[in-house]
Amino acid sequence: MTTALITGATSGIGAAFTRRLAADGHDVVLVARDAKRLQEQATELHDRHRVEAEVLVADLSTEEGIAAVEERLGERKHPVDLLVNNAGFGNKGRFLEVSMADELAMLKVHCEAVLRLTSAAAAGMRERGRGGVVNVASVAAFVPRGTYGASKAWVVQFTQGAARDLAGSGVRLMALCPGFVRTEFHERAGMDTGNVPRWMWLDVDKLVATAMKDLAQGKSLSIPDARYKALMGLVKLAPRQTLGGITSRTGRRYGPS
């Protein structure tokens, strides 16, 4: 039986990945900050799907949190076959309206943690000749919009570059770039999404199903909806100043994590 480790596992896209993977018979390692929610989730997954559900409490905005997950990914006796780097957050406010501490915490979670955890997982996977990594980015990676978009652009570039470097090794790496997804993310960040058109909202379980299909097909980039694929095609043609104005009106955070 294979094992999947999911960061940000207790809500949103991370929770959807855990449900899907456990339902498919994978043992899971659940990573998040909230010990109570993790334990409740692990118990539910074990009882419903009869899989092993391991809990790892870790804050990926801290050195200790990243190191703890790195250590688990490096275990040889109980190796991780699939890593889903999903942990992330958004900051409400424009550039210079958000504290530097919050900006740096975002880079720690979105960039440093993704780099270190992907490296820790992929090293063992390459030795075993199999494995996969899904790094959750966002369509915000393709529009000019502050630290969030910049950090997700880094995730896409890093993941696709690493995927090329590991081609033929049996290790698959994919950047997942959803748009707006119906989760609790925006509410937790205090963001108003009332001006987002209904057609832009995606179902989280369908999103995960498409992501898993794209990973199985060996794609290094997944934009899991035809509407967003078309929109991102238009983005390539639109002036960057126009895109910046659009994303400003839809809020600093454009897309989920």
C-alpha cells in the first residue's frame, strides 16, 4: 500500500486530496497546525476507509515545522510515495499595506517549504524509481499581483524545471494551478469575494480528480478547468497593466491554495 503526505490537510484543497487518496486506498500522513482538527480528520479517514492516517503537527512558516516534515519525508522504513504541497495562505491588502513579517511568512510557506519538502521527497523517490509530487500553485502565477502571485509563479517555474531534471527517473512533479475554489480559504483571510462571477468558482472534489488524472498522465502543469485554460490563454495576449487592474478588483489573492 502506498503512502501520501499532504500539507494543509485539514481544509480546502488539502482536505479534498486526503479524502480522495484515502478513498483510493492510500495511507495518509496529514500535516497542519491544528492538532485537534488533524486528529479528528485522521480518525474519520481511518474509520471510513480503513487506511492508516498518521498525524504530523507542523507550522511550515517556522524552521521547526519544515524540518519535522523533511524528517518524515526522509524515512526509509515508511516511505512517502506521493507528496502534496498544499499549505498556503493569502494576505489581505495591497503592497505596503501588509506587514513585512506576514510577507516573509508567505515566502517561507509558499517557496522555502515547497523547495525543501519537494527535495526531501524526490531524493528518496528517485532512489526507489517511483513517486510523485503535486505542488499547489494558482492561476495567480500568471498575472502580476503582489507577493502571492509572485510566490506562486516561483512554484510553477520551480516545479516544471525540477520535472525536466528528473525526467526518466520515475518521479513525476506537477504544479497545480486552480482558480477560485469553493473552500473556507477566502473567508479565513478576510477577503470579500462578492464580486467574483459565479462561473469562476470551481468544485474542489472535481478539481482534485482532474489533478490526479493529469499527474497520472505525466503533466508538469495542471490548470484543471476548461474555463480557466481559456482565460489563461487570453491572459497571454492581454497587456500586463490591464491584468494588474483586474486582479486588484478581485482582491489580492486570486485563486486557492
